[in-house]
Amino acid sequence: MTADDPRDSRASWRTFHGVLAIAAELAADRHVDSAAIALQIAAEFASHNHPGTLASPQAERLVAELGRQLPGTGLRQRARVRPPESILHVMTRASAIGGTTRTVANWIRQDRHRRHTVALTSQRTQPVPDWFSDAVRASGGTIHILDAESTRLTARATRLRAAIAASDFVDLIPIPFDIVPLLAVAGLADRPPVVLVDHCDHMFWLGGGLVDAVAHMRQAGTELGRRRRGIPAERQVMLPVPIEPRQRTLDRVAAKAALGIPADAILMLTVARGGKYRPIQEPGFFDLIDRILHRHPQARLLAVGPQASDPWIHLGPETRARVATLGEVPATPTMFEAADIYLDSFPFASNTSLMEAGLAGVPLVCCCRFPAEADVMHPGAPGLDGTVVRTTGADAYVDEVSALIVDDTHRRAVAARIETSLTAAHCGEGWQGYLEAMYAAVRPGASAITCAVPDADHDSPLTVALRELGLGFSLAGIVERHLAEQPAAIRVPVLRRLRRLDASCSRSLFLPSSMRSLVRQRTPVEVRARRG
């Protein structure tokens, strides 16, 4: 049997529940480690292949069941302090590129009177950025790399419990399918307050029914939490993305010179992962850029994230010469200082970069083409709502950007309004007010809290939008990533059952890793591709 097309939400729902049933079967057979890895495979599949629902009480009950079987459920907690003095941030990994790592670093820097410790569940061999380590160390905290000693998810969760016991407050900010933090929290008889930070509000994730509160970064996430995740209002809090205000080091002309851009050019900047620009309806982002550049010979675009080889970049010879595509590299402060106008990515927004540009004194323009019920796909946050230049159609977008290109006074006025509003919500005392309110509001509750999640909605505007974005990942590929590093005792029981669900899951995973590499070297590439 081969799994259904993951881009079909009904098919994704069937595959997700098929893997979830395998995890439950393994748990019933007391294969706790194998059940945990199967559950994480199910969660990743649902995160990347929208199953028509954004939460799963069934999966969370299984997390809680597995968590109660791990050592340390009755771990003695230290005497906790309110307001909290010791904060534990639980992340999947800390990487140089990505908004989550920057968010936690800024949280630590702004909340400077507390000690901040970080636990990383799956850092692998990736180095922790120095600027992140420096922020943790300056607060008096440490970094625990939980996967340094074991590939087993349960071992990492057990180790995490010791860090939880030493903390006054815990926030979970993992990637959506990382179940290690939830295994650690589930079943703890005594624990500090635990909040899950909803930094991927458009995606399926687990944990809403296992923590004391969910912290949303924007109003659209709060609404979605109520309607589609079943989280009651009293268990939802608002916590905007913390952003460090940057002092300008170069004026705009000097910054342009540093980038090799003429002083009289109007520089448009956009920063996001390349896939966020892939069009799902015409015209796409770069089609509109082509129109704008034809209309305004003095305009240029600097695009950080997209690559010149991306098939959706259609530019004529004359306009292509005024577009620089850098690929997925870190955006530098000089780029934001040089920009005259910032253009948000679409069809998929990139809030963090948008706000960084707004705080650098740059006017912001976005194109919002999804229906209101899928507003979570658009940019939004405290400080952005009502201030960003928001358009809904292609012609209006070109006209609004054109108006900013030709009128410096207009650019300055829009930028000043946005910068003032963002600073009040995301920096200094304004953001600290949100944080202190969260610390005060979140209190430890029952060890397992259920949420009334609505049935899957395969025809909602959000489901349709996510399907059209084409984020499908094959089950076989996800299985390969999760099982390859596991020992045979964990790997084989999972794979034997998964191959009944999807025969394309590689049989080579039955072999030891040394033999798998030999098989891959001797198997022609085209045959490996057919096998998945």
C-alpha cells in the first residue's frame, strides 16, 4: 500500500491518523521509545501536510500517556518564586538563520533582571550561534543540549525534567512537531507554570491541551486558537515578538554606498525564505516587481531569500538587471538601513523581517490576497495592525508601492507611524508589560488539560490556502529523517508497521547504518528515486 497524496487534506488526515494508530499500538505493546518516535513522525506529517485540523486531542492524550511512563514524574521541585526569577526556554535548536532563535535571544536581553536557561532538544551537530550563547551567559544561565548524549526522545525528555524542576517558569517554543518538551511536561505531578509560544499559528501543532496557557504573537493566532484549536480564552495570552531596537550606524545614502547602490536609487528590500514567494495565483510577487520596475527606472530590488534560479522569478532583461537575489543568507543591518521601502513576501508573509524593517524606519507594504477567514496567512502583530500599507489586489499593490517611490515625504510619514507603533509594542517597557502580565497570569494547572477541538474542516479558506501553497512532504522522507539515527530496537518495530501503511518507506532502514550506506552507494540513483 502507498500513502495518499499529502497535498490533499483528506488524504493527509487519513495518513496522520494511520501513523497515530501505529504509535498507539506500539504504546499498548509497551514499546515506549518506538511509540514516541512514531508519534513525532505523525506530528511532523500533519505539520507539513495540513490534515484539515490544527490540533489533535487524541495525539495529546497519547503524549500524556507516554509522559507518565517516563522517570521523574514525581521529581521534587525547588521552592518556586513569584514573580519568577529563573526562566527556562525550551527550543528544538538554536540556528543562525530563523526567527525563533532571534526571538528567544531578544527575550533574554530585554528581560535582563532574570536568569535565563535554554534547553535544546535536537541541536544535532549544528553550532549554537555565539550571539545566542552570549545572551544566555550574560543572564547567568546555561544551555543544555539534550540530544548530545542520546538519540532517544524519551531520554531527552527525562533529562529535560531536571531543568524544569530547577525553574520558576517554563516557555516551550519548539518546532511544531517536536514532542520532547511535551513528553517532559506531561505527567509531572508538580511543575512550574508552563506556556507554549504559538510561533507557527498557521500550522498543525501539539501541546495546547498539555500546558497551562498558550502565548500568541498576534490577534489572528488568538482567534484561530479559539475557533480551530479549542483553547478557552482564559488560557490564552498575548506576547508580541520581542525586538531589539537598533541604533542606525549609517545614514541611508552611506548604507546604499556600502552595498554598491547609487544614492539616487530607490531601494526596495524583501527578506524571507525563498519558498514564501512561490505563487499560488497569478500574478506573483516577482510579476508585480517587474511591473513596478518598468514604471520606475530609478527603483531597484534587493531580495534576501529568493535565488535567481527560482522558477517563479520572471523578469525581463532590463528589469532583471535591477534585481539582486541573494538566496537564503542572513540579512545585515546595512540592508535595512539602505532600504527606502520594504515589501513583505507573499503569498506567505514573513512577520519578523517585516517588523525589523519597520523598526529601522522603513515604510512597509504587503499584499493580502486570502479571504478574511485565512487572515493568519497575512502579516499581523501588535504595532503592525492598522499601520502597515495593506493591499488586497495586484493593481492596488503596484499603485501603493509607486506612490511611495515617487514621494519621499509620504515615505517618511508612513515609516514614522509604523516605527512608533512597533516600538511601543515590541521594545522596552511596552513589551516588558506584556511579558510581566503573562508571568502573572499563567499558573500551573492539571497535568493534562483537554481542549474541545472542532472536527476537521477540509473546505475552509485556511485549508484551501495551505493546500494551494503546496507544502507537501512525503511520509517516506519524514520516516527516513526520524528513524535513520535510531537504534534497531526502536527503529525496526516502527518501520515494520509503517511499511504496512506506506510501502515506499525504505526497507534499507531495517539494516544497520553502516550497511545502509553501502547499499546506497551500490544502488543506482534512478532506482533509489523510485523507491523514495
